[in-house]
Amino acid sequence: MKGLIFNIKRYSINDGPGIRVTFFLKGCPLSCIWCHNPEGIDPMPSEIYETRRIGGTEYVRKKNTGRYYTVEELIEIAEKEKIFMEHSGGGVTFSGGEPLMQPVFLREALIAFSSLGYHTAVDTSGYCRKGDIESIMEFTDLFLFDLKHPVDEIHRKYTGAGNRLILDNLEMLVHSGSKIHLRIPVIPGINDDQNTVTAMCDYIKSIKSNGVEKISLLPFHRTGSAKYRKLGMEYRMEGCKTPGKERMDELRELFAGTGIRVNTGG
């Protein structure tokens, strides 16, 4: 069996504890307007057009995004970095896109890495079938679970889907005793106003358990904006700016009121 992967990040320090290798699986059921990995949305291999100028001549190069890998190939890649993982308490992370768009391959990979003693993490939007996420729980040491907006209608407006399934899956993981790090993208004008932040904090307090170990506030950034042009996609966040340190510190204090450890960044 093979899985479709569009990026592999070695020496990753923002996708779980320690130094990690992060595998980005292609395909996502959501269409968040602030997505910084738009090449990961399409569940099939896609094309990017890169333009380079040499002197007065412009060259356009077509590049495919997405390659199929076996689990054995992923293990071979991770083994080369294992010494860094062992010394730092790291491991492997499966991200995306949405890794649970490829549930059978993901489960197979998690079983294999777990059997070799790797710490495993899955970075998920939670928008997936309950049975799929249940199928990987036994082999996932940590879930990096995204929370984007507490209001279903607004969540649907900016991501293309409602949040009920997401919240149901999160609550199922909480009740199962799974270890969870909540990851909240801070998007100015969309989910950083006082009412939304209060509602988010109230919700987190309502599901709080020892399994929810950390909240990470992830400030919006524009580093993926150039990818949209290369993919022939519209970039809809042109007027949005990265929130400053002062604002991120304010939000950190507010979320600290949940009684859960809070940091900014990964």
C-alpha cells in the first residue's frame, strides 16, 4: 500500500514534542481561506507552475506536487533522523492536508512506527469519520487537534464545512483519555474578537480533562501566499496582517484562564 505525500519536513520542532520528521499527506475536506498549504488540498497529484527570470528571459517550469510512498520508505527516511529524535524526545508526525483523508495508509504507517518504538503524533482538523479516527487511537501517542471557530455557521463560511463533526470527534478523543494538544489559528477579523475568544475558552473549559495538555495559538502568516499563484488559485487573505506580539500575549493570557498550559507557535 502507498500513501500520497506532498512534503516531508525533517528536523521539525513545531509539530509535537522534540525533534520530529513530519509527513504531509495530500488531500483535505476543508477549504480554510487562510490555508498556508494549498497544495495539500487536492487529494490527487497536482501541478505547480514556477516562474524564474534569468537576465531578460522568463522561464516557466511545471512541477508536480505529491508522490506516492510505501510505509517502508517512510521508515527509511525517519531512521536517518532517529538519533535526533531519541535525544530530544521527538518522533514522527502525520499532517496534511488532512491525514485522515487516507485512513487505511495512515493506520498502517502508525502501526509500523509504533512497533519500532517511535513516538507518533497526528495533526488533524477533526473533520473525518468517527470510525476512522477511532481506528488510529491505539497507535497515536498524541493528537494535534485544530480548533478554528466555535460557531458552526461562521466555521462553515470560512472553512467550507460546519464544526459539529469536529467537536464530536474532539469530545470522543477527550473521553477516551487520548493525549491532545489543541491548536488554534489566530486569524485577525475572523476568530480573534472578544466574543469568539470567550466562547472558545468556555468550550475548552467544558471539555477539559487531563488529556488536554496544551493550547498552541498559531498566528496567521502569509508565507504560503505565493503558492496560490503557482497553483492558479485565488488568495483571499490579501488584506490580513500577522497579529503582533502584544496581541498574541493578550490572547495567551485569556486562554490561560482555561487552566491549560498555553504557548504561541507550534
